[in-house]
Amino acid sequence: MTRMRIEPAKPSAAASRLAALASLNDADLAALRSAESSARKVYARRDIVSERETMPGPTILLSGWACRAYTLSDGRRQILGLFLPGDVMGLSWHPRPTATCNITALTDVVFCPAPQAALQAPGSGLAEAYAMSKACDEGFLLRHITRLGRMSAYERIADLMLEIHERLGSAGLADGKSFQMPLTQETLADALGLTTVHINRTIQALRQDRTLSIGSRTVELHDPVRLAESLDRRPMSGQSG
Amino acid sequence: MTRMRIEPAKPSAAASRLAALASLNDADLAALRSAESSARKVYARRDIVSERETMPGPTILLSGWACRAYTLSDGRRQILGLFLPGDVMGLSWHPRPTATCNITALTDVVFCPAPQAALQAPGSGLAEAYAMSKACDEGFLLRHITRLGRMSAYERIADLMLEIHERLGSAGLADGKSFQMPLTQETLADALGLTTVHINRTIQALRQDRTLSIGSRTVELHDPVRLAESLDRRPMSGQSG
DNA sequence: CGCGTTATTGACGTGTTTCAAGATCTGTGG
DNA sequence: CCACAGATCTTGAAACACGTCAATAACGCG
């Protein structure tokens, strides 16, 4: 891979995601690039933010996957939502933000503070991009609720894979039918309110039906459009335009 | 009920709730009172906002209960969250807000637009109150996810009753151990991802254990504090101060 | 009083969990 | 390059929580 002189040639996942949410001007992109230079790294299985800790400001996930999770005192763990590359974590309108759950790195993870300075500048789309990002987040939470409340294991897995596929797509990290997924079956279980054993068996059923196959760190969707319809996934409306 | 000359004597549930979230000045309270005069009413089982409709502005629920719900095409219904008197519905940072789920009246319901004018006025606490309200909302969503994903039917019911008890309390609508609850068992089932039949049987178990009793439109908690501890409900930290 | 909604019950089916063991993978160090 | 340890995946058998179906009882309202 030769390094190009003109930087914007290969936009980062973050820039690509945010640009899909609102139109960013050159100052915005520059602010993003400069923020990315002050990146921090956290290794897999480590907490990025621990419960009851003070929340840091909004943070952009540059690479790797993370999640918000809540653990009951007897050890039961529920993953509340995933963060994928380009997502903005910890966006909070909370005046005095105290973490009410952990943010944990699921893989090695690199992140940086989300640029704030440019927010007030005329023509900046960053504020809108953050707002859209937050709105999407809530949409994901709501979908997660109906997944957990009203879907079978089979549907839950399929639905989550579709969501991840869409989200990675908007960061330029998925092609039409497949993507890289670093989640273990145990993590999937914690996200979907199931046990590892049952996740395993259901994945086998999905493969046998040729609905989707989850292999070593990759997922292949056999017919994303039809599957999305059968799961009542409305096509995210014209939010991206 | 005789009408008092001096209004603030009996604060509305809305004023009481919002005042608990941030300190409101006289102008804020006046704005609230005046907004309440332009109230609208919707009957039980009717939609307040239907899916794919344009969202109205932020709206304060003055009396009655409502919910956000999502219905799959085969009829399965999941209640995403409840709105109790004093709650602010439809708070959205979304630039071009389109409803992604219904808001339905669970009982007869009265609501009014949330006052906006006073937001920029110096000393107004309304903006902060709305922000806190939104932050609480997200907390409720997250808790709902762990309820659905990792709790048994028994725990789900108990946990939801505790949440409602706390929330009604901050609106001045609950005493130490009990409150009025207009939800049918079918509604509870849709909220908790269970069937009516199983809700019914589990309620009987809860009563038999003297954990809590749900009778005709009232709930009595036998030992809220102990129950909350056993369900890992952290005491909402110092947010209210 | 009668009708629709809501609550209750019983018998039975099934999706998911539990427990426990073994197989496979992955990275690490010798 | 092999051996090893820890993580991850896979499998089977048995238990249980919860769902389904269907019928009846109790409520609440006009």
C-alpha cells in the first residue's frame, strides 16, 4: 500500500460514518484528522469507562469494537449496545455525567476525543452529525428491546447481524453480503440474552437453512434484503440524505 | 375541590417531576402553568403519535399513562417504554424527526406542548430539566434491556414495579409502599416480553411470596428497599440534587 | 341486565437453559 | 517446530421456564 500525498483519498471509518450522517466541510474533516492524532488505545477485555466513573467527553471509536454492558451482582451480564468503528461513544446530554454502565473493549480498540471546537463554526456539520449519531443510537436501543422481548433466538441473531451489516456498511467496512465480525459466541449470548450453548446451536440452524453463516470471524448473509423484510426491518428512511 | 387563589399550592405532577430534576424559577413555573392551559386529550387505546408520522415537538404528559410500542407485522407487540404523568415525551435531538414507533395512550391521557420560550432566559432551569429527563429516559431504556435480556419473569415484574414506584414517587403520585397502576396484564406482558398467561401466574407467585401484590389497579410493595437491593437496582445516585 | 374486556385455570408442547464433557483453535515459549 | 495452556467452540442428555390453546370466571360499564 503506497502512501498518498493527498490525504482525503482514504477517509477513516470515523470520517466516512459521520459524513454519511451530515455533510461535513473541510474544517470539520481537518478537525477530525487532527483529533485522530491524539488517539488512545485499549486492549481487548479492558474497560474504556468503568461504572460509576465520571464520563469522559464524547469519544470517537476509530478502530475495533466495544460495547456498553451491565452486570448483575450474580454475574449475569447484558450487553446494552455495540460500538463499531466510527461510532461516537458517550454522547450525553447529561449535565453531570456519571457512567451508569461499563464501556468495554471487545477487541483491541483505538479511540480519540470527538472534536468540539468546530461545533459553533458557521457551516460546520459536526453538531448535526453528532445529533444524528445520537438519534441512531436510540434507534438501536429500541430495536434491541424488541429483539430481546419479542424475537426467537433464531430471529435475534439474524436481526443483529443485519444491523451490524448496515452499520458497518455506512462506515465502509462491509460489502454487499458479508463482513468481518470479531465477536465470540459468548459475547453474542450476552448481547442477545441467551446462553452460549444455544447461540451455538442456533448458528448451526441458520447455516443449515442458508440464511446466514457465521464462520471464523466473518459473517456471510445469503440474502440480506429478503431477510430484512422477513424481520420487519424498515429501511432506515431517508435519514442519511 | 375548592379552587385556590394562590396557584402554587398544589403543583401539577409535571411541575413536581421537572422541579425534581432541576431547580425551576418562577418564570419556568408560570410557563408550565400556561402551557397546561393548551392541553389536549386522547382516549385510551388511541395513538398519540403514529409510526411514520412527523414527530410533534416535546410534549408533557399531564395525566394518564402512555407508552412507546413497536408492532411486528405478525402482530407481536413490544412496549419500549412507559410514559407516566410528568414525563416529557418526544424529546428528540433529531433534526428531521420522524416517528419510528407509536406513542399510544394506555389510559385516557392529557398532555400539552413543553414550553420552549423560556429555555434561553437567564436562570431558567427548564433546559436542564429536559436534559435530565432525556437522560433518565435513556437509563430506563437500558434497564429495560437488561430486564428483558437477563431477568426471569418473576424478576422482570418486580423490577418494573419498582421502577414505576420510583418514577411515580418523584411526581408525587406514590406513597412509600404502594401506588395506583392502570396497566392490564396484557399490557404488562407486552412490556416485559411475556404472555398474559405467564404474567398472571407469576403475579400470583409474587403475591404468595409476599414480595408484592398487584390487585385491581393498585400495586403494593411489601419491602421496596430490600427488593430493590435483591434486584441490583442502584439508588439513582445524586442526580436529583 | 347484558356485553366486552380482563383475569384465571388446566393440560400440554417447546424453546431455551443447565451441566458436563470433549474437541478445536490460537497464541506463546521452549 | 513442537508442546502447552487458555480461550473458544461443539455436543448430548435432562430439567425447567415459558408459551400455546382453549375454556371459564369475574369484572366494569352503559
